[in-house]
Amino acid sequence: MKEDHVFYSAVHPHEGQRKFVLRGLDGIRAIAVLLVVVYHFWPQALPGGMIGVDIFFVISGYLITALLLREGAYTGKMNIVAFWVRRLRRLIPAVAVLVLFISTVALIVGGDAQVGLGRQILGAFTYSSNWLLIRAGNDYFTQTSPELMTNFWSLAVEEQFYFFWPVIMVFVFMFTAKWWQRSLVPAILGTLSLLLTLILGALGASATRLYYGTDTHLYGLMVGVLLAMLLPWSMYPPADERLYPIVGYGNGAQGWIRQVTGWVSLLLVVPLALTLSDANPGLLMPWGLLAGSLLGLGMIQALLPDVRGGTSGAFRALLSFPPLVWVGQRSYGIYLWHWPLMVLAHYIFGPVSSPWVNAVVLLLTLLCAGASYIYVEQPVRALGFHGALSSWLTAIFARTGKVVPVAAAVLTCLALIATVFAVRTAPNMTQAQALIAAGQAAQDQHQQQPITSAPEDQQPAETPTALAIPDGVSVVGDSVTLAAAGELANMLPHAAIDGEVSRTSSKAIPLIKQQANEGTLPTVVVLSVTANSTFSTEELEELYETVVADGKRRLVLVTGRGPDSLPWIEPSNQAIRSFAAAHPDTVSIADWQAASEGHPEYLVSDGVHPHGQGLEVYAQIIADAVQQAEASLAHSTLAPEHVQGQ
């Protein structure tokens, strides 16, 4: 064989199957999208289901590279512009329909559903969603006021890959002649992406930055690219089966190893998704996501055409199971629709809704994705933008059968108008953000005023053993406390209120210890950080030792309220109740969870922050717990022998 161009491989084009389709790949797509959907709908059932996105990345990296290599093998060149047009045909039509529909419904729902809509639409059509989300501070892992198009971050990463990778490939083939040299490029890029993730993580970058960043999430795509480079003819394999032992790596012991790797990878996907969790971002990024990528690699390589004999046929048949193929073919639409529909349900029914809501949303997702696949995606892929539009216009002006296309045109125009109104009327902040901003102003004003003494009937009695510590109350909390700062200041004018967004127990306890060391810690300390923290027994013991071990102060712990998407709240509440039960004389509970039970009207749409009457109830239960703690302290100072017996 003669090396007639730079895309030459071990299989000459005239020996290959130009229209080859990799059987079983749709099954892997189905597994990937189902992992993501279950993770989003039922996060506690599959806490690591986000690895489905990384499996998608491996598929995209492999398939795009392999198809470009096939084009190069048969034409001697890669038409990058034509490739970009094909990608736009595949991706943009479904996005356009979804944006018009979702924006229209968001306008009807109103409120938090519209926040950031203009930025989201811009990101959707420019495939820059991931970087816009990073700039906006959107937190993928702890969203309580989710945005409609957060899931577009991964589509942005893929489209950016589609843009720059073909260009890089041209230069790679210009300056390298050996396939092993070309394979080094994705290997090096993937390694650099991993190293960058580790370095930025060590420097304190947020989990959101590490997860959304194209540079820090490139390794999955490069794993797929590497596979395509190692077997460059995999999408145009030889038609003559006798050539496989010569050109491939799937016979004998190698074949069995690859088959076993495929089966093991398939069997480990769900256990890995059950093991990983966004509660441990240090393990998840990059190692957990890399493990998901490698499982994707393990499954795909077992499908490649040079793996023959043994169990290879059974493996391909399993991943070609018709329901899996159906889901896999529509995986793009399913991924596209499931999140916005879920978010709309969140704002319509509230963050704590019937399990049937997610089931209905899943059914709507499948219906929308199926309709999009048949009536939007496939026609544009087959006819192109111009051809599909011409076909639509022809149907509109036909003598008969034009009711459906005319209705579609009218609905499209109305949806476009509604989308413009939805963007123009979108609030600048969510309800929670507005509450927190108002609370911050109230807290700042309260901190500028002199702290008054506690009412006389709430002060510890003056005795010869009077406490040599400041009188008063310190309320240390998170954004829930900050939102209620005004109400707390009214009910506890003698309290120092210090609420801060995203404050956790690991940040609050050192602050309290510092005040204790400086001698500025008052007689009653209130801690309310359950919305962001998983309390450990060690933390509570450390807090107790700092505040009340000597019996001279009292501690008030506030329970939390939140949706299932914040799985740490309930364990923290249980830890607080157990700890208070073990120290009944010195630790009190302000039970916000119990007080807000059955009162969704107390909370804004995120299911965490109180508003209206909820703010008053939250402040009241803290004031009641403080009064109880001050009464206990007054009683203990009158009976010092009781303190000594603690």
C-alpha cells in the first residue's frame, strides 16, 4: 500500500467500509443520559450520576475524531467548515425550539424562573454557557434557585471542542507523520487538563469553576480522541474479515482482555455512580470524573470492529437492545429537555413536591425529545437549514394539509414574542437574593448602633460569683440568618448579629473560638449554619468546649430547613438534637425545621430562605431559645453548686 496522504492508516480506503456504523454506541449513549437524568431527578438515589456527562464526552471525543479521520482517509483532507455546519445542523434546531418553549412558559410562571434568562439564551446560542455560568457564580452542585438552562454548560464544552479540535488536528497532521506521535497530543492535553484541575483546586478554586471549565474538564474528551488516534480506521474497518488479525488488536489474548474490560466497565458504571458524590468535590474532581471517563473508554473500545469472537457479539447485542437504542438516538433531546422541565416544575410546584411530579416531568421529557427528534432534528439533518425551511414554507402555502404547518408558524411567532418579553421583564435577582440583600442592609444598620443590654428580667442575677464575660447574645449564621437580620434585630436588640452567605460550621466555629480567646464572646451564643453544613460530633464537641464547658455561657443551635437537593441538612438536624439531648442544661434548640414544617408559604422558591411570616417565625424561635438559655444561665448563677456538678 502506498501512503498517498497524511491520513493513511493500516486500512486503505478501498478496503474499508465507508458507511460503517458502530453497533452498540447508542446503548452507551442511553446509559450516559439515564445516569444524568436519575441524578438530577432523584439525586439521593444516584449521587454520582453526573459521570454520565463524562461518558458523553468520551463518546464525542472518539466519534468526532474517528469521523474526521474517515473523511480524511477518503478525501485526503478535512473540510472543517463543512464539519462545523453539520454540527450546527445537528445541535441548533433543537436548542431553538426548546428556548422558545421554555422561555414562554417561564414568562407565564414568572418570578425566579425568569432570572438570568437573557444571559442563558445568549450562552445557549453562542455555546459559552459554561463560562457565563462561572462568571455569574452559578453553583451546579447546591442549586436551590436553579436556572432553566444550567445543563447547557456541557453542550458548551462539547461545542468549543468541536470548534478548536479540528483546527488542532490539521496542525498535528502537518507536523507529525507517525500515529504514535499524533496520539501523544490528546494524551498530553488530557494530562495537562488533569494537572490544571489539581493546581486550581489546591489554589482554592471553587468546585463550580473546576466542573464547568473547558480547560479543567477536557480530559474526558481527550480520552475519546486518544482511542480514535490509536485505531484511526475504526470507523472504516476492512470489509475482508481476514485483515482484522493483521491491522487490529482484537484477536487472541488482546481480544479477550478488551472484551473483559468492556464487560467490567459496563458493570462498574452504576456502582461508581452510587459511590461518588458532589459532597466530596476533592475526590469527585478530577479522579471520580476521570474514573467515569475511563469506564466510558472501556465500553467503547470493546465495541470497536477489531474486537471479534468470544463474547463480543453478546456485548454488542446487549448495548443494541431496542429500548436502549431508542433512548440513545434521542439522548441529545432527552438531555436538552429534562433539566428545563424539571426547573419549571420546581418553580410551579415548589422544591418539595410529590414524587409523581418528577415521574410526569420524565414522561414529558421523553415526549418532547421524541417529537423534537422526528419533526425538528431529523428534517434539518437530512435537508439542511435551507431545505427544511423551504419544505415548511411549501407546506404552509400548499392547497391542502396546511393546518399543522400554519399552526406551527403562528405558535413560533407567539413564542418568539413571549421570549422577548420574558427577557425584558426578568427580575435582576431571585427572591432569596433580594431577601439577603435587604437582610444585609438591616444587619449593617444594626451593627452601627450601640448594642443595648438585655431586659432586666432576662439578665443573670448579680452574685459574688458574677461572670467575668460580656453580657449579651451573639448570633452567628449563614444566609438564612442574614435574610432575617431585620427581624432578629427587632426581637433581640441586645444581640450582635453576624450572618454571612454560604457560611459553614468549619468557618463559624473558628470565628467563635477567636471571640472566646479575645474575651468578646457573650453569655449566649446562637449558631445557625445548618443550611450549608454537615455537623460532625467532633465539631459540636469543639463548639461546646469553647462556649459552655465551664458552665458560664449557653449555646443555642438552630435546625435547618431545605429540599432534598441539600442532603446534609437532615443529618445535621439529627446531630443537633442528639447533642442537645446529651447537654439539656447548657444547650438549647431553636427548631426552625419543626416550626416551618407544613408551611411552604414561609419559604421562597428555593425552599431554604424564609420570607414574610417565615422571617418572623424564624426570629421568634431564636428569641424564645435565647430567653430559655438566659433563664437557665440566671438560675445557674444563683446555684453555683449546680454549675460545679455539671
